[in-house]
Amino acid sequence: MQTYNEETAGPFLENLSEWRFKENAIEKDFKFKNFSQALAFIVQVGVFAEKMNHHPELFNVYNKVNIRLNTHDSGGVTTKDFDLAGQIESLFQ
């Protein structure tokens, strides 16, 4: 599977609000009103991830969630990461 670097990921990231390429992954920070909303969001992301068989790194502190995506078995960012990021973005539309 093709992997992307910071330069080649650029066109994909243009379509994803506030996602950034960092340390061989793409990531985004989310902020919610409270812990309950943050936790509900994590559960929704988990459902998408499980259906895609592609599991993100999720970090949560109270109302803040950081999601980091890369394809571990490919050693970098692949289209699977951009697809999952797009699914995550759909939660806000």
C-alpha cells in the first residue's frame, strides 16, 4: 500500500479541516463542551474504526481529544488514514 509523506499528503489534507501531518501520521485536536461529549465522540470514532478495521490512537483529557492516524503495517500514512479522517469529519456535518 502506498504511503504518503508531508508533501504528498498535502492534497488530501486540504479536504480535511485542521488535520495536520506530524511525525509520520495525520492528527487533529478536538475540543468539546465537557467530558461526556468527548467520550461520546470517541465511541462514535470507535464504531467507524472497527467497521473499517483501522484503529486510531486516541488521547483524551476531560473535554479534549487528540486523534492520530497512521497505518502501522504499512509504516506510514495511507489512504486508509485519509478515509477514516473523512469519516470522523462527517460527524460534524
